[in-house]
Amino acid sequence: MPTTPLPAQPYPYPLPATGLALLIIDMQRDFIEPGGFGDALGNDVSLLRAIISNVKALQEAFRRYNLPIFQTVEGHLPDLSDCPSSKRDRGTSALKIGDPGPMGRILVLGEPGNGIIPELAPLPGEVVIPKPGKGAFFATDLEHHLIKQGITHLVITGVTTEVCVQTTMREANDRGYECLLVEDATESYFPEFKRATLEMVRAQGGIVGWTSCTETLLQALAQHYAAQPLEPYL
């Protein structure tokens, strides 16, 4: 497959002629908005909100070039049958998964807090993957969609960098996907965790994948795809 080198660390990322998709991890209200679950746990959600404009810019660019977009939301069935006790009971927080929270029941599918923030609302035909775990491949149909659409390369964004984003990227890497993590379109409640994750991803010659920034990717997309007559993927 012909590729174009995109400036990245630890070396240029092979931007493909076909097979590229954007993956947006868990940009849901309970993690991002004031008054949500993350805020209730004492986290500074402004750190996560800072990436919204960059994720939005990438979302709009992928739409403009008719490239597939997938989003995930972490959540469980209302009866919590897909939530192991080890996940629900861990920690000392007063709020547990399934409990009533500021935006409905915590991490329960269909509750207000489980919804994607309005700024990044998916369009009809864009796939939203509910996931019961940290990784986007565990107990989901994400890989089915990727195979069906011939996806080989993933641009990964979202929250949090060291948990759901990194877990998903490692899962994707093990399955043979070439992954680019966008540094200023992913974030953590703990900046030092984000820094460490970026270093781990691109260490040892990109053992998990590549990292780059939003503006670099936007410029590369404009040069790489603008002249190509792409068919809509929906």
C-alpha cells in the first residue's frame, strides 16, 4: 500500500492512501463536563476539556475527506450484568458504578452522563461503540467494523491517555493496526501520567505506535487527501 510520511515520533508515520480511520475514546459528559462523575471524584475536568477543540478539528477534517470515524463510550447495561464486581467494588469512592450520580446512574448506558459531549456529537451513520472495559476491543464489535471497512491505520484521540486510550492502542497494536496517538488531542486528569504514556508508546522504535500533533496531522490530511476523489464511506 502506498503511504506518505507524516512527521511524528519516533519517526514518520506512514499515512496510507486508504484504510485510515479516526478513533475518539470516551469523550462522554460524565468524564468531561463540570458536575459529572469525574468532577464529583475531585478531578479537574478543565484539563480534559482543553482538548475538545483539537478533537473537533480532527473530526471535521475526517468528515471533510469522507474518512471513517468511530467513537466509544464506557458504560454498562442497566442491570450491571457486564460489570464484574472487581470493577464495581474497587476503590474507596462514595460513588460506585450504577449508583445515582450528578448526571444519572454512573457509567450506565443510556444515562445522560454516558452521552458524548454535544461538541463531538456523532452524525447519523458514524459508529458509536459501547464498551464495558477500558479497551475498545474487549467485548465489543469494533474490530468487525474495522475489518468491514478495510481499516489498517488508526488515528487515536480521547481520554484518559494512560487508561482507556493506552489500553485501546495496545489492543490495536497487538491486532496489527498502525496507530498514531495525537498528543494534543488526548488528555489525563494527571499530566504526569500523560507524559509517561506518550514516552511509553513511542519508546523502542514505536513499540506501541507513533505520536504527533493536531496541526501536523491536519496539514498532512489536506495535502494527502484533498486531491483524491474519495467516495463517501457512509
